[in-house]
Amino acid sequence: MLDIKFIRNNVELVTEALEKRNAKGDIDNFLKLDKSRRELIAKSEQLKKTRNEVSQEIGKLKRAKEDITHLTKEMKEVGQAIKKYDIELKDVEERLNEILLGIPNIPNEDVPVGQSEEDNREVRRWGKVRDFDFQAKAHWDLGEELGILDPKTAAKVTGTRFTFLRGLGARLERALVNFMLDLHTTEHGYKEVFPPYMVHRRSMLGTGQLPKFEEDAFKIQGSEYYMIPTAEVPVTNMYREEILDGEVLPIKHVAYSACFRAEAGSAGRDTRGLIRQHQFNKVELVKFTRPEDSYDELEKLTNSAEEVLKRLGLPYRVVVLCTGDLGFSSAKTYDIEVWMPSYDDYVEISSCSNFEEFQARRADIKYRPAKGEKAIYVHTLNGSGVAVGRTVAAIMENYQLADGSIEIPKVLVPYMGGIERITK
RNA sequence: GGAGAGAUGUCCGAGUUGGUUGAAGGAGCUGGUCUUGAAAACCAGUGAUACCGCAAGGUACCGGGGGUUCGAAUCCCUCUCUCUCCGCCA
């Protein structure tokens, strides 16, 4: 959410930012509502002032046993006028808020301007893409042959876009989760949390998943709860409506969680394999920082996520998303894309964003720079560190051998109980 | 899920015959006196809030929302959360 005053004073800048994002925002209507909001507040508060004064007077007169009926009668009318203004005000504020919640964040200046994914800019590459001297297979074929990926049974039990992991497949998933958590907690200084997988509506609003993207989320029928689409939601909302001590910043959390995404619009793409599932595991990195540090922290966070792929020996590249591809709440995002032989391309495996104060304002997360100073909004950041299912897919494909078996990356062997290969 | 108790300022904690209580008292914090220094004691100050306004100033805020009233922290309704007991369960 942007600051009302900021929009009011920077109409051109905001309009321009919306255009760059191919987004719409009803700025004209916003300005009208903003104006009438302030007028209504002034009127209502003026009347409240007289009401407060006269009511006190009434108290005094009453104790002196004097007649007050003419005053109470008058105040009754004032009371009704106040009520009228307040009802009107509430309506205006609701409409204003609706517009405000629908306006995306303003991209940082150094974000490349562009229409779509095509215009994202590659920042760096790491690792050498392997040249196979045999016909490399897709992970879904390998998985079925090895008996470690079982979407058929999942379809029987639940439905499409779910997968049973079996045997060493399940073990590999678990090993990756532990490897990633260990790396981030022991070497990158993140504090581990394990969050609830369901959150209420207010939390979804806080991080910006709602109200615009209702159909992407799974909602629990008969309750107010949503299945989390990412641990970002519960972890960022941990500090909702709090004023943090400046000394505790930056706060860095790492959280493993399952993630649930309905993504109603995406049917038809990536129908095979682990790339696009309704439920997947992810290790998420979340930071709360001082505004002046947030872009440094974004670089570090991205590096922390990259380190996972480096240690696993998976080739990847980092791209900075252009304005047209940037997520709703983000001011700047790096995607980390891992090399996926079956796609003959890089596939997103992590998305690292600085939301600046966009989420903090929605969720009301502030900090006090120094004792006695006014509290201001923190900057929030997060990124996958990294998506586990896609990592399994990437390992299977990049580490496959000619006989259809899969080598386990060295760093994972201890987490696999010493197992070095997955074979039939 | 059933029965009961509660939610007040940075913290603890008064305040239910509605009015001068933005809120007693204490702690903490800040400054001062005293002291070689510190502690203790004493004195003084202290809404780390939001909104409107150029400002002066004003309004709101005693868990959230709604109601009664000229006026509500105080009365009524409702929701959320916490605690105790019972039930159920991993």
C-alpha cells in the first residue's frame, strides 16, 4: 500500500509507475475521495468539539440543579449530524481503501522498464551447463522409472497437480529441506521459525496476496482461514502492528513450509512433473530492515539463495525483473533460475524481492530508529531459499546418468544417510 | 465442544451508582539535588499512538465492531484473544 499523502503529492509519478507496470489505478477517483474524506473529517470533528464542550457544561449545570433540557435537545441534533457525517466518512474511506489496496508498489528506479518476461535483464550466470553424451530425460520420466515420483496415485487420492514422493524421492525432498535450513541458520545468520500453514484474511491483506489475487489462494470453507501460498505470509505478519526496537534490525528469519497455490489461470502449462503443483515445499527467507539498508540486504538475501544452488552444483542465472513482470507488492525482484535440461532453458527456482515499506504499511510494522524518535515503517524483503520441489527436479535432470540413475550431489550425501545414487 | 474469569498507557495496576479520568498509584525512563564515584533517598519531567490542519489547535484511541445517552473505560449486543475447569485428541 502506498502512502495516501505520497499519492496526493506525486500524482504524475504514481501514474507513470502504474503505466510502466501495465497496471491500472483509479487515481482520479482516488483524488476526489481523498478530498471529500478530509472535508468530512473537518466537519465531523468540528461538531464533536462543540459536543464535548457542551456535554461538560451539562454535567456542571445538572449538578447545580439547573434546567438543561434546551441544551440536551440541541445536542441531540448535533449528535445526529455527527452520525450522518461519520457514516458518509466511513463509506468514503472504504472506497478509498479499496482503490489504495489495488494499487501496486512503485518499482525502484533501477528496475528495467519493460512489458513482459522477455524484457527481464540477466544479471549473472553461474555454473557450467552439462553436455549430455546420451539422451537426457525429463525428471517426470526419470521419476516414474525410478519409482520415486508418483503423480498417478496422487491423482487418485487427491487430484491433478499433486504428487506422491516415494522412497528415496521423499528422502531427497527431506534432505534438501534440512540442507537448506542448516545452511541459512548456521552460515547466513537466519533464525528458524516454523509457521502455521493457515492464516486469516488480515494476514493475506498484510503481505498483498489479497484482495487482488483471491482466486490464487485456497480458502478453507466455513472458516476465515486461507492455506498459505508461501511462508512469507505468516512470517512477515509475525510482527504485524508492532513497533520494533531499532537495535533488533535487521531481523532475519528462515522458514520451511509447504505452500498451497490454486492458480486457477495456469491450467495447461507445465502439466507434467514437479514444476507447477498445488502443493510444494519451500524454504523461505524473510527480512525486516531499516530503509537505508534494504537494497544491500536484498543483494545479500539473493546471494544466500544462490549459495544453495552453488553448493548443489546446479547451474543458474539471476535476472532482474522488468517493470511489467514485477510482482504486485515488490519494488525490485531478482529471480534465480536453475538450468532445467528438459526445458532446455532456465526455470525460476527463487524470487527475491524488496517490498520497501509497501507491506509494512499494510501490515503496520514500524521501528524506532533511536530512543525518543518517531516510529517509521521498516522495509520487508523475502526470497525463496529455495523452492524444494523444483530443486528435486533440477537435481534429477542435471545429475542423471546414462543408465537412468541419479547421482546425489556431494553436500547432500550426509543428509541422505550416505546414499550416493538413486537407482532402480 | 461445554462452564466460568478476564483484556486499561513502556510495564504492573486502580477505576462498574455514566460527567472535571487521557486516565489514580507504583515501576521504568529522562533531568536535577546529594556523593570522590555509584547505590539509596529526595525533587521535577514523561501518551515511544493515529488522523485533520499552514499554524494555533482539534479529533480519536482504556482488546475489535456496533448500540443506548446531551455525555461511556464505565450500561447493552457481538466478535476476537488469554486464563481456569470439564470433554476430546496427536
